[in-house]
Amino acid sequence: MTEQARRPIAAFDHHSPQHAEDPVGTYRRLRAENPVAWTEAHGGYWVLGDYASVFEASRDDDLFSSARHESGGEGLAIVIPKAPTAFHIPIELDPPTFRGYRKIVNKVTAPAAVKKLDPVIERFVTGFIDEIIESGEADLAFVAGVPAAVTVDWLGLDAADYKRYVDAMHTLVSAAPGSEEYNHARDVAVPWVEKTVRAHIAARRQNPTDDATSEFIRAEIDGRPMSDDEIYSILELLISGGVGTTASLVTQSLVWLYENPDQRQRLIDDPSLLDVAVEEFLRVFSPTQALARTVTRDAEFQGVHLRGGDRALLSWASANRDPDQFDDPDTVDITRWPNRHMAFGLGVHRCAGSHLGRAMARAMISQVLERMPDYEVDLDGLVTYPDQGTNAGYHSIPCRFTPGERRGEPLFGARR
């Protein structure tokens, strides 16, 4: 076999405008032509697009490393190209170092811990809908604020600042690199987050409470307390994931439900279907499109030759539409079960926030369908994320609906 055959080349860039226009079609073509292919974009990397390849790679931490490999955590990261954010614990660590940190994170993200957050989630969903329910028209993308507010509140930060966290962390994965919006996030918003969160850690060391940050301060790794740097690394990861992924999932789901009114009515008539429907929305609207790994050594993999140091992009979104794994994969079937999607990743690095993400998505979709059941989306006014390489979704979803009544007090004091 020739070297070219063992290293098939694809014209692919997950951050390109062409990909943003039709990521589903881009990945479909990639799977059909070369399920594992090399692209020269961003310094060169492998793209793993079929279910079998992504499944195998995500479970092989010896060959596909998640760790940053240079001192100080400044090396190769889990996104391509590396975002201007902190080294993230535990997602950018490999076993065995990974395990102790993940055990700490699991304690505050386990199903029982998330169940205790149900009243908090409900309060924020209700409050955000209250802000628009009387008007009869709104930007349905307002729901993106809910997971951001819930996440920062859960960590003990001021939920009233939720927009500032969105402007920082979500913008880095949804704005076009080099754009004014992206540069502002990098140069202004992200430094504000670091300053604010580090001050919060220092305050909680002096006066711990029952929030998640205090849990990390009380936790020990290898018999010692974690440093401020370690805790900040974990908190920035949780904020980054919390402000973007669930918003990505829910905005796409709500637009699809408008475009498929019979299915929307089906969920309105039978809310018990929502749990299974959310799993299907996770499959087809994978909120995290893809994450990267670093190849640790020369190896044969799925018929291609990998070299040590190569980068590899594992596309959960593409794997979740692989016809070899899912019947009629581009059809959204809200009763599909079982549903072995990989929207939360797989292996030891499977998303620790999956239970919280599901809980927020269910609450958000449920209340929109209950309180705004006849919402009509202006499809011509939709604004998608300019960059859909890491997250997919909508910045703006203009809609109209029959006005309703508020249910509670304003979330952040005086009505905005």
C-alpha cells in the first residue's frame, strides 16, 4: 500500500465558512470518501468521522492522548487550534493522573448531586421565560442564558453576570477566529473571568459555603489540598462547558420542533416522551461537535498510518450520524431507543456534566412547550454561530407567540 493510500488527504477545515454552512453535509461526504483522513488545515490533523473510529480512539488513551504535553500546560490541547484559555483539569490529563481529579469532579456532578439542583434549574428557567412571556415576541435564543446562569450560580458566582461568562467562554467557540467579537472575548472577557473566578476562590478559602467551589477547596488530591491554579483550571472548564453546550443543544432542538409541528404537538400532548426525545436531540444536534487528541506513537489505525505527534480530531457529531450505526441517521426520531450516541464523548473522558446538561435541557424545552406552545420562528431571521467547528447552534431565533403570565419574581432584582 502506498503512503498516500495510508494517509488519505481530505479538503477539510472544521472552522471554515464552508463547514459552518453545512456541517452535517461536510461530515457526510467525509465519511463516504475517507472516514479517517488527513487535512493540512491548522498545521495538519487527522479527522475521524465514522462511529467505529471515534469509538475506538476515544477508548484508547495510550494511543490518543488528551494531555497537554509541554510544561506549564501550554502545549497541544483538546481543540484545534488551541483556544486562549487555561489548561483544563481533568479533561486535559491522561490516566492515571486524571483519575483523582475526575473523582473530585464526579462528586459534584453525579446524578444525586444534580437532582438537588432541580429547584435551582426550575427557578432560572421560569425567570428567564418570565422576562419575555408577556411580550408575545422575543429572541428564542434567550434560553442560552439559562445554563450560563445555572452554572455560575452552582459554583457560587454571581448569576447576574451570566452574560459576561457567555461573552468570554462561549464566544471563543462560536465566533469566527480573528473577528472583533472573538478578539474582545480573548483580550477582555476571558481576563475578566480569570480575575473574577480567582477572587472567588480566594474568598471561599476564607469563608467556605455549600457551593461547588467550596467542595473543590475542601477536596484533596494525593493527600493534599488542591492549589488555586488547579481549582481555577477545573472551574474554567465547568464554566466553558456549562455556558455553551446546553444552549447549543436547546436552540437547535427548538428550531427543529417549530419546523416539525406534529412532533412538537406530540411532546406537548405526552411530556413523558421528552427524556427519550432529548437523547435523540443529543445525537443529531451534538452540542460538542468534535474534540482533539494527540497521537503518542507510530501506529496502524483503521487502515491508515499514524505518526507520533500527529493531531486527531474525534468528531462526535459525525459519528452520531453514521449509517453503519444508526438506521436512517439524518432523520430525527424522538422515540429512537436504544440510542448509543456519543454526544457526551466516550471512555474515561466522557463528559462529567452530562447529567446536569440533560436536566437543564429537559427543563428548558419543557417550559417552552408548556408556556409558549404556539411559538412561530422567523426562519429568515435565524443567525447561526459563525463558527460551528466546536459548537453548533443559533445566536438569534426571532419568534412570536401568544403572550402569557409571569410566574415569579425577577431573577436579578428589578425587572430588566
